[in-house]
Amino acid sequence: MISTSQSFFQLIIVLICFVGVLALAYFTTRWLANYQKGRSYNKNLKIIETIKLSPDKYVQIVSCGKDRYLILGLSKNEVTLLGEMTADELIELDPVVPDNNENKSGNTTTTFSQIIDKMKTKK
């Protein structure tokens, strides 16, 4: 039979091992996260803005280099180039909306179709 003191020491040893495994898992996860962040760092590509169209479809503006911007349509299985912009065109896309398009907080919003129509008229 195991005495009470032996049971107590076994419990302490098991708790120390458990805490050690938790600490090891924590530090390994942090190290892996920092390692992955360092590998994925890229100086030339940056996502400027993303608009969700449906659960698996997005439109993104991606910065490529200094002043080149690509408009990409993204879906589950496909990436489509929708157009290109310059830095000047990107600044001009500030929300200019008719008064009837206010949301609940009183702020005006721009719809995606308004942005596309504005880009079409510029070309």
C-alpha cells in the first residue's frame, strides 16, 4: 500500500510535470508564431482594403511596390484581376454619397457599385 506521504509527493510531481508541459507548449507556440511571422513578412505586397461580397467572395485592393495598386476579385478557388489603380486614384475614392444612403449611426456609406461606376467614368 502507498502511504499518504507517498501519494502527496506523487501528486506534487504530477502537477509539476503538468505545469512544465503547459509552459513548454506555450513557449513553443509563441516561437512558432514569431517564426511564421518572420517568414511571411514581405516588403512589396500589402493588402490595402478588403470588401466582402458574399461568404466566400471578396474584392481586395493590393499594393504592389510604391505606387501600383491591383484590384483583385477573390473566391474560394479563383483570383481574378479586376483592374489597376495609381496612388492618385486611390485617394479619390473617398465616400461621396447621396443623402438617401445613410446608415443607422448617421454616417454615409459608399456601395461597391458606386465605386465601380466612378472608376468606369474615369477611364
